[in-house]
Amino acid sequence: MLLAAPGVAGAQAAGPSGFASAADVQTQLRDMLAAMKPDQGFMWRPLVRDGATVAAIEIWKKPGRPAVHPAEAEYAIVLEGAGTLVSGGTMTDPKVKNANLTEGGQIEGGETRTLGPGDVILVPAGVPHWFGITGERLVLLGVKLPGAK
């Protein structure tokens, strides 16, 4: 059973978890970059999944809006590129987009970290965060996890 997006051969389920080889990751990344429109700032595509839990490749070419996921922690590994993570503090002008996403204007009082390949990120549920882009793009392998109860 294939669990990856179309065009990613070989990403298969093995029992309750999925698997994608390094070659699968690179193929999906190339396909996503080719599919992005010149002015498109963000693309997200599942790589492997286990039911509702999805590990996805995220390509950021432009910064998004500050966000909060009220019931989900966000775990990510930087695959390539460089950027900045601002997390914590208070998000101004929050607007609920859906049950799992609130976006805002900016983050006041957050901690700023420089991001590069191999860095690991864990933003707890309910914590404001924002990704800035340094250079051409920031590529993450990201997973949303249920927040602690």
C-alpha cells in the first residue's frame, strides 16, 4: 500500500508505520519544487502516514503568518535551506482559521533561533510560532502530534 504522494515510488507501509527511503524523500522534494508556482510561498505534501498522523515535507519560500495549533505539538527536522524560528511570546491579532489553526499578525516577546539542516524543532501545542526564510527556501519534515493532556 503506497502512503506517499503520487510520484514517490517505494514509500510503503510496514505494519502500523510507514517508510520512505532517502531517495523517496529527495524524489518528493524535487517533484514538489517542480510543481510550485513562481510566486507560491509554501507547499505541504504528506510523505508517510499512520492513520491521522502524517509526516509531511514542507517547503517554505516565503514566510507565513504566525500560527498556533491549540491541540497539536509541531515536530520538525530541517532537511535543507536556512531560516529563523520565532516561538513563545504572545501572538497579536489572533484569528481562528479552523479548530487546529489560529493565525495572527506578529509574535511579541518570542525567542528567535536560527535554523539550518539537521536542526530539530518541537513547538508544544498552544505555543505561537513563525518561520522566517533565509535564502531561497527552508525545507522541513514536519509532524503534528496530539498535545499533552
